Amino acid sequence: MEELKPRLINRLKRIRLVASDLDGTLLNNEGKVTEAVRKGVWRLKGLGVRFAIMTARAHSSAERIADELDVGMPIISLDGGLIRLPHSKENIFASYIRSSLVRKVIAEAEKGLASVALFVDDKMVSRETETMVPSYIESLELDRVEIDDLDSVADKTIQIIVGTDSKTAVRSIARQSVSYFSGAEVKVYRSSHYDDRWYLEIKNKHHSKATGLSHLEKYLRIGKGDVAVIGDFQNDIKAFDRAGVGVAMRNAVWELKERADIVTDGTNDQDGAAELFEMIYKLRMSHNR
């Protein structure tokens, strides 16, 4: 890692919250928290520096990592769509999709024989008969609840997942969603595990990890200059743009590295995140002497 400039050192010394992505950042390629990362988080906590998880995963999936790290801070999940304390039933913030759009997508998916799952607050909700949902969630370790009437939770939906074996079908539903509600953000992609499966994700356009951070800062009564963000992917870019310090992993996409104040020497499989934790720890310890 390059030698830090004095101005950056001063910014690091004032950090009161570290917000970290999970996959490709805090977790190694096996999806695990290493001992070096765990120790780094605990040492920061010992100095009064808060630590928060900020992820595209569902709350219930991120909650397991928070428990492992013994972190009681609110979790920013679903790319800023939900903020909730671990094991709480109350939301600090939730970005619900317009219920009429949710019902329209459900109806269109049924016409096309596609599977539908809804992220309703901290859980994924789907029908028992959905065939595409298990393959979608198999690597995400999230809680799934099966119900018969998806329309009954349309007003509490943060994200919609549609799965089918037809790329044409998901693209058709995506086009209709955007034309029906301009505030919807849609993403169509092929399964990373099955070449014949396609997925559509729908969420509100105006929430992101950056807006999630903004809500968390207000909740904690801290300024954006007090926050360090560490990540690896495009969905971390907006959070970098508002953070006091942005740290990109060595394995990060180039767009994020271009915006980063610091790029770690190690990848997520080489305890790169622990480098930031150690850096803040040493600066705080030297400052306190």
C-alpha cells in the first residue's frame, strides 16, 4: 500500500464508523470471515469505532455475519432498501415498491409461468410451488417463508425476483415494469449456476447503499466525513462518493478503484479488509498516546 498523505491520515483519524460490503470484501471466496478480519473488527470496537454491514444481501443473510462478528449495529441490506438492527422487528428505514407494481409483476409472471419471490422486510417470501426460487437462494443463506397469497404482502415489498427459463419472458416483464412505474430499477441476468435460468430483479430506483448510509448517519448522529466505506463492486460507487474515506479492495472493479482514497494490497481472499482495520487501529492508538 502506498504511503498515506497527511490529509488522508487526518481523515482516517476522525473515522467513527466503518461500513463494509460483504461478498468480495469482508468475506473470503468461501463466504467466510477469517480470523484476521474478525480480530480487526473487534479491535476497532474496542476503540469505540463502530462497524456496520452494508450489502446487497437480504437482512437475514447478513444478520448471520453480524452475529459471528458480535456486531450490534444496524444492517444496511438489499443495497440500501432496508435498515434494521439485528434480531429486531422494527425497521429504521425501508424502501417499499409501489404495491400496484408488485401486483402487476405477480400477475404477468403467472401468465408467463415464471416464478416470483418477494423480499418483504427481512425475509424472502414465495409460494411453495415456485421451482426457480430454491436455485436462486441456495448460496445466499437467507430465510424463506412460503405463503399462498403473494398479493397480501405487496405493500411491504422491497425487492421482486422473477425467475424463468426464458430470457424473452423476463425482458418482457422488465419492459412492462418500467413503463408502468418510472421509479422502478430493473436488472435482467442469467443464473451463475444454471445456463438455462434467467432472473429479473426489481427495486426502487432511488435507493442505494449511499442513501442507506445517509439514513444510518442520521440514526447515529454522525457526519458523512466520519464514515469509511470499503467495497469491491459497482454498487459501492455511490457510497464511496459520499464517504469520508473510500477503500477499494485489490479485487475491486476498476470504476471503484478510480474513486478510492486507498486500494488494499490484499484481495478479499488475502485479508485485504483487515488492512484498513489495522490502519485505523494504529492511527487511533498513536493519537491516544
